[in-house]
Amino acid sequence: MKLWSDSWTNGDRIPACYAAGRLDESGQVGFGENLNPHLAWSDVPATARSLVLICHDFDVPSRPDDVNQPDREVPAELPRTDFFHWLLVDLPPRPAVIAEGEYSRGFSARGKPGPGLPNGARQGLNDYTGWFANDPQFAGRYYGYDGPFPPFNDSLVHHYVFTLYAVVLERLPLEGDFGGQQVREALAGHVCAEATFSGTYTLNRRLAR
């Protein structure tokens, strides 16, 4: 199975229009266009009844102590953890494309609606749900795609991996709201193929030059 995009070349820097956070001309951090990228796939096995798409960042600081502090950087040696940006399950194998901006245009305070979609797919809760949980302005349920917004003072450039799974079930055994770890657990034993596409992103002005 193959997965690709016209939005950027695999492994390259993600254009700012696909990010939830961006640097403006003065170097200040603000919300971006937050478009979901174009994605396309081929060679899906005949045994696949549905697809699952996960986008995650594996470079997220495991502790928030230094995050977004202007007087210091998050150290590179700090242990890192996963942050899920997009969970899409029960996606029909055809059409074999997701158009740019089809699932996300702009960043919605308190989150975009979900989980069900007209094509029968379901969207999980991305990890901005937990990140903003104690913020009176932004707390909410963040379904679907919300793109990169790494700490502006992180000394690491973050990596974002889109993984497409071909699944032998038409409906993944998940009920109610679900997150990234629940999707991973539900996939166990039901995947007949997978493919990945990735990109990098940073809001650290020192690294973004």
C-alpha cells in the first residue's frame, strides 16, 4: 500500500498553512490556517473493508515545565511522548483521496464538531482536547484534524507521521468518544496493510530560518 501527498514531499518541512500554529512576519506565534493536507493512496488490499488514518507527533515534551517559556528552551534530551493530531476511522477505501481542506479549515476554539461524517467515517478526539482542558477560552472536545503547534521554544524540530491502515473490518470496535491509544488498541489483529507519510515543523525562530 502507498500513501502520498501533493502538499509537501515526504519527510520535508510542512508548509505553515497545514499547521494550527504559525510564525507571523514579526516572528510572533499565532493561529494558522489549519488546513488538513491532501492525501492519496493506492494498492489497498482486496481484503480491506475500511481504512484508519492516524496523525501523531512523537516529539512532544513529556513534561510541561519549560514549554513556551521565553527565557529558555525545552532541552533536546527531555523524554518525548506522542500527541495525536488526527484520528479518522471507518473511512471507505474509495475514493482514494482526501482533498486539501476537506476536513479542516481554520482553528476552532473549543473544537470542531464530530464524531460522525457523511461518508460513514468517524473522527476521534485529538490531543488538543487534553491540552486545553483547563483553559476557559479553549476548553472543549477537539474532533478531527488540528495541525502542528509545537512549543515555540522547543530545541527539537517536531516530526509528524500520517499512518494509513487497511482494516479487514468495516467498523472498528470503538464506541463513544475515543483517543489515539484506544484506536491503536482497537486495530490490533485487524490490519492487513499500512503506509506512512511524514513531515517536520517548528515554531522555534532559531530553527525555522
